[in-house]
Amino acid sequence: MHELSIALSMIEQIEQVAARHPGPVRSAQVRIGVLSGVDTEALRFAWEIARAGTQFASTNLEIENVPLRIRCPACGDTHPAEVDSILCPRCVTPEQQILEGRELQLASLEIDE
Ligand SMILES: [Zn+2]
């Protein structure tokens, strides 16, 4: 299960940050791009498994879904786009540069002091 390995690696990242702070980690915010291939619901489920028995057993996972945003190399326009339709709405160039939508990152942690 792809999402479980993601959740486990997030726990590892959180451990590294938490080691430098005394308080409990209340929540972890992650950014998940629409192109990342991560199933949000599967990740929530995997998080429950990954956090069990760790010091983060009560840490909430907050997921921010990042929509696809692209830039047209032909006309320079930047625009939101659907995954199945990335033609430039202005000049209909099919080759678009992806600005946002591939994110899979731990954005921030909320830690009690
Ligand atoms: Zn264009």
C-alpha cells in the first residue's frame, strides 16, 4: 500500500522536527497535489495505522489538496487546469509546464509549547 509508506515516512519526518521541541504535536499539515497519485482517503486510513503506538498517536492529519496549476510555454499564461485537459485555454498549446499539483509534502506542524 503506497499510502502507508508515505504515512510512515511522514512520521519519520515529524519525529525529526519533534525531537527539537518539547511539546506534543497537535497536528500535521500536508499538501497533496492532484497529480501526486496519492489517494487522500487511503492516506487518512494509513495515517491511523502509522501513528498507532507512536508518540503521535493523537496527532491529527490535516490534508490540503493542491489543484493543478500550469503555465503555457507558448503564450506565458498561467491558469488552473483539470488533470484530463491541460490544453492552454488561451492558445490551445498542449505542452504545458506544471507549476503546482505534484506536491507531496509535510507543510507544517502545530506543536504545543
Ligand atoms: Zn497558451
